[in-house]
Amino acid sequence: MFSKRVTVAIYISVLFLPFILSSLNIPAFLIGKTNGTENRTLAKRPVIDLNTLDGYPSHYSEYYDDHFPFRDALLADYAYIKTRFFHESLVPDQVSIGKDNWLYYVEGELSLYDGSKRLSDSCLNLFLKELTRRKKYLDERNCSMYIYIIPAKIVVYPEYIGRDIYRYNEQSEGAQLAEYIKKHSDVSITYLLPELLKAKDPDKPLLYYKTDTHWSDYGAFIGYNEIMKQISATHHNVRLLTDKDIVHSDTEMGTGNLAVMMKAQNYFVETKHRFNVIKSIAVDEPKKDYAPPDNFPYPWQFQKHTPDTTLARALVIGDSFMIGTMGFLAESFSHSAFIFDAWKYKLNEPIVNGEKPNVVIYIIWEPKLENIIQK
């Protein structure tokens, strides 16, 4: 057995090991520091300011909680045990584990599905005023506006949630808004649920990933088809992709964002069915000098062009669901700009004036709809 002195030395060494590793700046892969798997911006090390010392302890505590050595490794092991042996989520208030290892973003989607979250009359009127204002602004610039609302995954695949959910209203927010705007204006707004449900087939690829909030390549292609069907009805100078332009392949993946949120990406693995354009003509362009969203951690601007200068120009404003359609939409226009403006979905007048598009397309994830009218 160790002597009392050796035991105390070992105890103190283990106690201070995290601080030693941090101060020595040991590589992250050796000490288990966070490696970008968080679906959020991690706390930054606070700067000591003698004038504001009162808040420093709490800010440093937040920073240390996010960067504690071995943190990710320990959380991953704990998450594996919870999911593998107890079928429980590490973050049950955010992610729910359903049947056949389907994952759902409870925090953002459940209230949409059960109908408990509704848009008030005053809120609907604010949407109407704002969207009408935007249409007028774009009309004056000979530009058409098209709005597409992407339904939450649970609305498309409720059968795998794994429990009975009482629905206060069968209509979700996206359908409610689209119905109201169409009734009171000529703004082009589409809730894509009917088109996705029409394409839902057990013999075809999934429309949404099991371990992710996002639609799959197949779901994005269904969305693309509806978008271009509407645009081509009034803008004939666009290129339409068909099934013949697409090549299919399967790829193993295990890093859906919901699995990542639970630190269980090594346990939840699914086959990702890829859709790629066979003969792509779209190429990247340098980014324009537009002001980026404040403190936004993701790529936010993409510029593409095709050699056919007779095609229309497009500006697409959206979120990560927009990213899924980007490979298809870029093929359909002479020039296309894709703007991820931190879920704000603004009119972005400077970008409109800089791009001079013929069409502006909004691609909006249903849980973020109300951001449009947030000032």
C-alpha cells in the first residue's frame, strides 16, 4: 500500500491535473477538449477588467464548464451508457429518442406538432404587413418574391416519436400562416408539407434524417422541384433539373446534429442517401463585401454562377435547410447568391441592391418563423 504522504501527493496531482493540462495547452485530442460537436457557441475565456470584477467569477465558471479537460470524452461515455442501455437522452428537454432510434428536437418542434403554439391575430397581421412591404419593395425593382416554409420533422414523421401526443390543433403554425397570408394578399407563400407527404414512401429514401433536424437530399430535392415549378410558371428563363439529372448513392453517417447535441454521435448511425447533379454547371464565385451577421459561427454567404447568362438571377435567403437545396438551385440560374442571415430572414436591402436578382426566394424552417417579425 502507498504511504500516507504518497497518497496525498497522488490525490493533489489528480485534483490539479485539469488545471495543469489547461495551462500547458496540451492538444485537445489528448485531453478531450470540445471539438466542435456543440450545436451552439461555447463560452469564451473572460478578460479581467478591474472595473467589472463582480461578474468575473460567474463568467469564468461558464467558460470552464465548456472547456473542462476530458469534458467531451466523459460526456460521450455517459451519453453512450444512457442511450445504449437505458434508451434515454442526455438532454431530454431538447432531444427525444423515439422508435427505431429516431431523434426529435423536442424543444423547437413539439409545440408545433401538438398545435399548442398558435399565431395570434395581431401576430398574423404583423406578418401580413411585413411581407406585403417586402413584396412592394421587390416589385418596384422588377423582382418576384417566393416564400417557402419547411415543416418540422415531427410534422412529417410523427409515427416514430414513440408516445401518444394529444393534438390541440391539427394545423401547425406554418400552415396557419400560409393560409392567412394567401387569404389576405397576393404574396406567394407555400407550406411544403403537402408536397413532402405526397413524396413520403417506404420504398423511397427518407425525407428527413433519423438523427438530424434537417431534411435529407431527397427531401431537399422534393422541395427544389416545388420551388422551381412555381418560379418557372412566371419566369421561363430558368433551368429545371429532373430525376435524369441526378445520380444516387448511399453513404454511412453518424453525425446528425441531434445525435451531436446528445454527445451520442458514435452510437446513432444511419445510411445517408445522397443526391448529386450528374453534370453540374454551377461554380463558386468569390464572396461579396456584405456585412456578416453579428457573432454568427457558421458560413453565411455563398455565391454561384453558371455559364448560361440568359438565365434569371436569384437571391436565396434562408437557413441550413437552404444549404440542402443549394446544389440544385445553383444549377437553375445564371447567378445565385445564398445568404444564411442567422435565422433572421430579413429583406436584406443592401444585398438585394447589390445582387439585382430577378427572384428572391425565402427558405424558412418552421420553428423559426416568428423571427421574421422580430425587431
